[in-house]
Amino acid sequence: MQIMKTNLHPTEYRPVVFSDDVAGFAFLTQSTTQTTDTIKWEDGNEYPLVKIHISSASHPFFTGEEKIIDTEGRVDRYKAKFAAAESRKTALASKAKKAAAVKAKKANIEQ
């Protein structure tokens, strides 16, 4: 039998404002996160502030907008790889078509 660790999860939750400045969206919730920034909230109280880069107001899944954030060129590499595969496929199909035509021509000549 395995004994579970005690006092593993945090217990000191406090009100914290998470703010997505790009989308102009903020929400107040309970959290244990540590921050030195503060903000005056709608209720007139001052709360700790955590700035986030993406939230439900700016994430493409929730907004329905397609945005490709590609900082390392992965999308471009994928597109180039896909285009190269398509050109190889076309070249092989063309080569097979020519070979079939030559074979058919030889068969017609031998008859």
C-alpha cells in the first residue's frame, strides 16, 4: 500500500487579476501565483496582477480567427516539404506515363 504525501497542494489562495492587455480582457479569480504588480479592480479594491499573453479573448480556438504564430519557420518548412513531395509525385506520375506510352508504342511496332 502506498501512502500519499500530505501538504502537497497549496492552500493559500487569494484573489488575483489576470490581464490580457492585447485583447483588453481581464478577470478576477483565486490563485496562489506570486506577483509584484497590482491593479485597481472594478469593485474599487486593489489586487495582485498577472499579465498573460493569450486568453480566451485572444486565442484562435475561442475567437474563430485563424492566426499562425510561427517564430521558428516551422510552417514554412512544412509547406516547402509538402510542395517538394507534390512535385516528386507529379514527376513520378509523368515518368510512369511516359514509360507506359513507350511500352505501348513498342507493343504496336512488334505487331
